[in-house]
Amino acid sequence: MAARPLVARQPNERLQQLIQEASCSNAGLARRVNLCGAEHGLDLRYDKTSVARWLRGQQPRGQAPQVIAEALGRKLGRGVTVDEIGMADGKNLTSGVGLQFAATLAGAVEQVCELWRSDVSRRDFLGGATVAASALVEPSRDWLITPPDPVVARAGGPRVGPSDVAAIRATTEMLVDLDHRFGSGHVRPVVVHYLNSVVSGLLGGGYREETGRQLFGAVARLTELAGYMAVDTGQPGLAQRYYIQALRLAQAADDRGYGGYVLAASMSHLAATLGNPREIAQLARAAQEGARSVATPTAMAMFYAAEARGHALLGDSRSCELVAARAVAAMEQRNPEDDPDWIAHFDEAYLADELAHCYRDLEQAKQAERQARIALELHPPTRVRRRAVDLVLLATAQLQQREVERACETGTQAMRLLGGLRSNRGMEYLDDFRRRLEPFRDQQVVREFQQRAEVEAA
């Protein structure tokens, strides 16, 4: 039975435009909506009169707006949101877009496509979005207790096959390489436009079950990358939204391992950036618990290292050392041939980098210096941003040992590398080092370093 409409409103011009764009009659749209609803277990019985009422401004209740958007999206071959069809019920959907772990697959696709569209259009709410504290840990709970979507296969729209999934993966690898070399400021706009213009169309296409799982997995990884790049361009509130949606897409892909990665590698690091150490440890433990049965030793090493970061920021050296030892032990069992692509980059260099952060925060300077040097020795030259960060970690460790001149020399090396990047995250590390230099500001070598830094920043 069709849901009872709400109070009449102004004519729905948005819906009218989309119906015309889709070359669909009122009766044809009603039929498509009923069929789409049946796939979701809904008994919808709309007809051309129902569509006419929608066009006059009336709006159906319940899940019907989402189903209407999905039906139109299938006809158009791209993602369509309830906001686009003029059925947001007067709510400011954009203010909360991306912050929910959607209960349904259709809702997840709608939400992530709206996030991409809003990002591309540079809506003000996204550029200045702050991190929602309640949404730091809550999505991990939803991920832990929610089973994978039982069915992801989709009928209608352009046919999506394995070659389309391969194209997304290849594009992602290319963008990752460019990001490492030049920083996210150069690359992120390309990522977001690709998601909005190409990937959204693929999600709105037709695919079989196996292809659908692979598609959602590939899209999850690229969405997480866009979130990481948002952090690197100084937009943590936007990054949070991308991370939550990447976690939801990983659930649709039935990839618990990658879901754990999003929690431990992405969301926990975001919490670290914001100075929320308890949340860091909670997110990392959720990753360990939720992915334990499928995660490789490499992934578990990264999950443990993330938890250690949280304990270090809390000043709990005993817990940090305990979990860091687990990370090292897991890394010793690593077999790269068994690792999925998304964790293949996490090697001994990255583990040393994580441990250098831990010892820096615990003010155990000698251990921090040792781990930073290991990371620098093992990171290849192509990881320019990571090498710059590790140089700052090394400089900080030297400063903690009151080796001021050596620290400034190392900091200058980091500054040279950062000069070739557009990386807000890298500059935040340098700014932190400069603040740590303040107690030594009367020394000539510090004054000269600060002057060089001012010139570079100009």
C-alpha cells in the first residue's frame, strides 16, 4: 500500500527536471519505483496519479523517497539522492551528509554520492566542517555489530564488469603514487572529481554479486584515500565523513580486514591529529576485534601499532610497550605474498615510523631517534612526504636530547623536502617542531632556522 503523502508544497521542479532528463513517463516512473521497492521488500503500489501528486509537491513517507531516487538513478545511470529529487522533507541533509553509517545499501550509496557531489561543488559546510566527536567511535560500533549486506547485485543502468573495477584500482594506485610524491594539495581535486563523475555512475549501474563486492571494495579504498587527502589539506571534518563512508563501503564489500584498516589506519590517526588518545586506542581495538579472523599478520601489526599510539599519547608507557611488542611480533610473522593490496605498503619502515611517534610522545628520545633513523633508512625516495615527516621526528628526538644544533640541521633537511610538497600535514609536523624550539630561541642556530622557516612559509 502506498504511503500517505505529507502536506502539499510548492511544485517539485527538481523531480520534474530529472523525469524529463530520464525520458520517463509518470506511469513508467511509478512502475520502476514499485519494482525497485519490491527488491527492498516493500509493497509499493504507485501509479501515474501518485507521480503527479509528487510533482505538485506532495511527498511520500518512509523509505519511498530513497526508492524513488534509486529508481531514477538506475534510469539515468548515476547516483541520485533524495535531495536531488526535492524530497528532503525540508531538512538540511547536507549538514550531516557523510556522518552516518547507513543501515541499508541503498542509503549508503545515496549518502556517499551526495558527499562526493557536495565536495565537488565546494559547499561551504564541507570546507569548514568540524569533526563530530560523537561520530569518532560510534561508526566502529555499528561496523562491529552489523553483518555484511546480504545482496549487493544490482539490475538496471549501464553494465559494470571486472574491467571497470580494475580501472578504479589502477587509478587509485596512480593517485597514491602522485600523492606520495607531490602531496595531497596537487592530487585531491582529481580524486574527488573522479569519484563524483565516474565512480558514482558505476555504483548506479548493473552488476552481478561478485563484481558488486569487488566494486564496493575498490570504491571503499578510493574513498578512504580522499579522506586521507582531506587530512593532508587541513580538512579533518571532511576527512571524518569520507572515513565513515569508506567503512560502510567496506562492509558492503564484505571485507572485514579493510574495515579494520579504515578504523586503525585512518580514523584512529584522525583522532591522534585531534588529540583524542582514548579514541585512538578504542578504534584500534575495534579493528583488532572485528578483523581478527581474517587479518594477516601485517594488518594486525598495524592495528597494534595504532593502539600503541593511543597509549603513548595518554602517557601509559607500560601499555604502549606491551602493545608495541605485539606489533613487532606480528610483523616478524609477515608474509607479503599473503597481504591484500591495501596493507602491502605497511612494511618495517612504516612500523618504525609508528614506533618513533610513540617514543616521541613518551619523551623516550633515544628510542624515538633510533626508530626514526630505521624508518628513514628503509623508506624509498618516492615516499617524499613520509621521509619529511620522519626527518621531523628525528629532529624532535634530537631536540629532546638537547642536541639543538643537530636538531636544526635535521629540521632544515625536512624543510627542503616539504618545500616541494603541498602537504598541510607535513607543515603541521614542522610547526610542532618550531614550537618545541621556543625554549631555545636565544641560540643563534635556532634564530637562523626560524628565519629560514619564515622565508619558506612566505
